[in-house]
Amino acid sequence: IARLLLLFIHVTAFAVALGCVLREDAKLVSARPIDPPSLREAARLVRFALILLWPSGAALIVFDTGGPLLAVADNPKLLAKLTVVCVLTLNGIALHTVAFPALCGEASFGSHGAAVAAGLGGISAASWFAATLLGIARMQARGFDYTDFMVAYAGIGAIALGFALLFVRPRLVRKLAAGARWGTARLERGGADLPRLQ
């Protein structure tokens, strides 16, 4: 019962986080302008989900392996999953402290802001995709060692990063420029409210 409850919490938190990430990624690549309130809300939900994912995942590892660290080291898939989650967490911190403030107009990184945001977003997308594959792959993962998983992860990351920089970055440049123009117009009008871009 305890393991089933932990698994439910873990899967639910993962689904919530993945849903938020996919929703915001879709908005960023669409023609719609950047929506700062939606980005902030998604950031809060993903942060809360990660807070649940770490302890629930650690507890599941203890249930499945009995606790010894050697059992984790001897399981290539589990070790790969931990690596991906660590990258995901560190990248999430960078997104929250660097990319989101830039996208919301709270910080400026000059001409590199869009590239940084797109690059971090690409790593995030690749990491969530890899974590999903590692979570659902069971029989298919047998016979692969840790290096195999990491090579596959690096390949997914390279594709996602290339797509982000080549296709997403130009969109973000235009969106950030449009946001700056609206902000300038607002100041010139003495703070009068302009129609909200939806």
C-alpha cells in the first residue's frame, strides 16, 4: 500500500510538471505574445512538483532496492534516470533564475536573452522527454548500460538544443522586441493601460 501511494504521488507530480512544461513550450513557439502571469504560475507548479518528485522518487528507490547505494550503482537505468533528474533540476533552477525573468521583462541579457532562454528550454524539453522514456521503458531497457543511456540522452539533447536555437530563438527575439515596444509605448502614454495582448 505504501509503495502504491508513493507511486501515485510520484506519477501525479510528474504528470503535472510535464503538462505545465508542454503548455508553456507550446505557447512560446506559437504566434501568441509572451504571457508572464502564465509563466510564473507554471514555474510555481513545476517547482512544487519537483519538490514532491525528489522525496517520492527516493522513497521508491529505497522500496525497490532495499536502500544500499551499490544497488543503485548496479542498475544502469536507475542511474541514468537519476542523472537526467539532476540535470532537469539544475536546468530548472537556471530557467527560474535566468530565463523566466528575461522572458517576463524583469531582467535583461541584451541580445543573448532569447538564446539563453531558448537553450535552457531545449535542455528542459530533452530532459523531460528522456525522463518520460526512462520511466516507461522496462523490457526495452534491458541490455543497455549507463553509457548507452547517456549517449541517447546526449543525442536527444543535441536535437532539442539545435531546434531551440534555430527555430525557437528567432520567435523569442521577435516576442521580446514586441514586449519592449509595448512597454515603451505605455511609458510614453504616462502609464495609461494599453489593450492586453492575449
